[in-house]
Amino acid sequence: MTKSIQHTMSKNGLILAVFALATTGLIALTYFGTKDQIAIQQQQKLLSILHAVIDENAYDNAIQFDCALVTSKSFLGSDEPHHVYRATKLGQGVAAAIETTAPDGYSGKIEIVVGVTHFETGTAKVTGVRVLEHKETPGLGDKIDLRVSNWVLDFDNQIFSPEIAPNWAVKKDGGQFDQFTGATVTPRAVVKAVKLSVEYFLANQDAIFNAPNACNAENPPKISDPIGEQNNE
């Protein structure tokens, strides 16, 4: 009886081992068969976001493969490095798409990308803003999401300079941007994050465009050696 049980257990164990190997093989084949397509889809999604905040006709480089890694808790809302995608034309920097974090949303962090370009001496122009991720209250704070309302489009073509910095606030705080009925915290957090991103760009343009490329096709983005805080304390 004992030998029979041992035989059965050995047989079942062998079957399970074969099944596990077959399953692992199928998973591996699926991964290798689809990883290139997944990578292409990810690049297309990234490019569509970048085109939403920077006019694709304004530059001639492959912007999705040209970025710096920067870190500035005081200006970009987190200790974690953020990507800054660089738009160039004829080798000269013309605009940047800055990933930033609004740490003070009503329901937590709000992840944003801000398109910005140099305008005149000491000034910059926002070319577009998109909210990438948030947990704000449906029907209230979620109006920062373009899928819910057009509020975020109010940043398009807005000029920033230190002289008009007080205007970069919600109307309840004396600024120019609308707040939401029953939800002021969320738009306040986004306006502040966009403003700080533009200030970061103005203070660090040279460092951004001269930094090593962290996003080229041969060197995929990774969190290492970010630009430290420069001229921004």
C-alpha cells in the first residue's frame, strides 16, 4: 500500500512538473512574441501625450527618445526623479515636456506633464498640460482630467514671468484660474504644480538641454544620475 501511494505521488509530481514546464514555456513564448509590440504601443502612447502638450511641428527630433532625468522636491513635488522630454529644432532646444507631481491633491498625489517653451527674456509660455494620474473625487476634483472637463486647457498659451506670478493661482486665491464648485483643493494643487514646473524650466534651461540623454533607444529610461536641484532653492 505504501509503495502504491509513493508511486502515485511520484507520478502526480512528474505530471505537475511537466505541466509547470509547459506553462512556463508558453508564457515565455508569449512574452517574446509580444514584447516588441508592447514596446511600440508604449512609445505610441508616450508620443501622443507629448504631442498633446507640445506641437509636433515645433521640433524635428524624436522627442520620445530624448530626455533628461531631473530631481527637485521643491519644484517638482517629489524626491523621485522626473523625466523632462526635450524638443529641439536644428539642434537647438525649443521646448520641454516636464513630468511633475502635485503632492497636495485632495486625495493624494497628482501626476502631471507640463509643456513649456521659452518666450521672452525671463518669461516662458505653457504649451499644454495633461493630468496623467490622480485619485481625486469623481464629480468634483476629477474635473482636472480632460476626459471629464476642459479645465486643463486653460493653461494653453499662458505666459509666465516673475512679475505676474501672483496670477498663477485659482480665483479664490486672487489668481486667474477657475476653481471647482465644492472642490478648491484639487485645482489649487494643479495650478501650483504647473507654476513651479515653469519656474524650474526658467531656472534650469541650460542644464536640461545639456544633460546626458536618458531616453535614447539604446539606453532605455532608468532612474539614475538625475540632474540635482540647480538655482532653485
